[in-house]
Amino acid sequence: MYSEHVHIMDHPLVAHKLSILRDKNTSTKDFREIVSEIGMLMTYEATRNLPLTTREIETPICRATVPTLDGKKFAVVPILRAGLGLVDGVLRIVPSARVGHIGLYRNEETLEPVKYFCKMPKDVTDRDILIVDPMLATGGSADAAIGFMKEYGCKNIKLMVLLAAPKGIERIVKHHPDVDLYCGAVDDHLNEHGYIVPGLGDAGDRIFGTK
Ligand code: PRP
Ligand code: URA
């Protein structure tokens, strides 16, 4: 166990759908749809502790006091590009969420992230933040994205990834011990190019069909 803040999905639907993503013969269309589906399933888990309040309603039978979401503000922040593939799944579960974007790419030699874009909702510091990216490899991109949201003044930050390498998890736990991390699965290691093994390849290229 890495830390109480690391949550590894333990659900047959997530495992099954990830196996389809891993298959190199899966089409771009299916890949994109399944990334979105897993995003939806994982959001269910990542929102487990959203606060509830109550309200009075009338059922067809009687008056009742029923639970309802406290209306806490929420923002999903995809790390471009590949994180975009998860946004739709999150919004299907939390339709009122705002969306902020952070553009980062990995320098292929140093594997360190380079920032090229940022646009946040104007009240982002009042919101709970869910950063999404399919891949947590060295952890450089997610580490930088979390650091950036903290610099902005955001306090309650979660990170959701489909596949993680142990190295990436260790980096996030070390640099951001306050952040809850949700992983669809944890793979074995990184290869010499910083790709997750066995992994699913380049998530951005597979979502957008760019290779
Ligand atoms: C991929 C992925 C992550 C990052 C993970 O993005 O979507 O953002 O790599 O690697 P790391 O943990 O070692 O930082 P990439 O740089 O390939 O850009 P893309 O989304 O535009 O394809
Ligand atoms: N980025 C990807 O898209 N895939 C990996 O395996 C590692 C980083």
C-alpha cells in the first residue's frame, strides 16, 4: 500500500475495459469511447466523499427528508491533450462541473513536462479540483499540474488516471501527500522511453488517432 490517499480501482468492469484499451488492435473510435466510459466509472469512486445535505420533498406517498448534494463547486482539469478523453465521462456524472485546461507535453529527451496552455474558470480557487490524465508514468506532468493548481490557490485537489507506474505514484505521494490519487490500474514499470509497461502506448495518439 502506497498511502491512504492512493485508491486503486478494484472493479471487474474497469479491469475489463482497460484490457480493451491495452489491445493494440482496438480502433480509435472504440478506444475513445472506452476511455470516456472508464472516466465515468472512476468518477463515481472519486466523488464518493462529496458532502451531502438534506431537503424536504413529497414522494407520491408522504413528505420526506432526503439526501441531496451540498452543491459544492467542482472543476475538472484535463491535462492536454490526452486528459481531454476523460472529460466527457466526468461531466456525465457531474454535469454542473466547470472545466479548466492545462496544456503540458513531455520533452521526449528529458521526459520533463513543458507547459504550453492554461485556462481556468475564474472562481477556480473556490472549487474542488479533479485533475484527469489517462497516464501517470514518471509523474512529471501530474506533479507539475498539481503544483500549478496549488500555486493558483486551489486546496482540495484530486488526481484521476487510468494507468499508473509505481514511479509516478511514488512521485505524487512524495510531493503531494495531501492529494487523493485514483488509478484504474498499476502497471509494472517504465521502459527506457518512459512508457508504461505493459501499458497501452501513447494515450494521446490513440485517443486522437495521430499515429
Ligand atoms: C502523456 C500523458 C501524460 C504524460 C505522462 O502526455 O497523457 O500527460 O504523458 O507522462 P509523465 O507521467 O512521465 O509525465 P504526452 O506528453 O504524451 O502529451 P499528449 O497528451 O499531448 O499526447
Ligand atoms: N504517456 C503515454 O501516453 N503513455 C505512456 O505509457 C507514458 C506516457
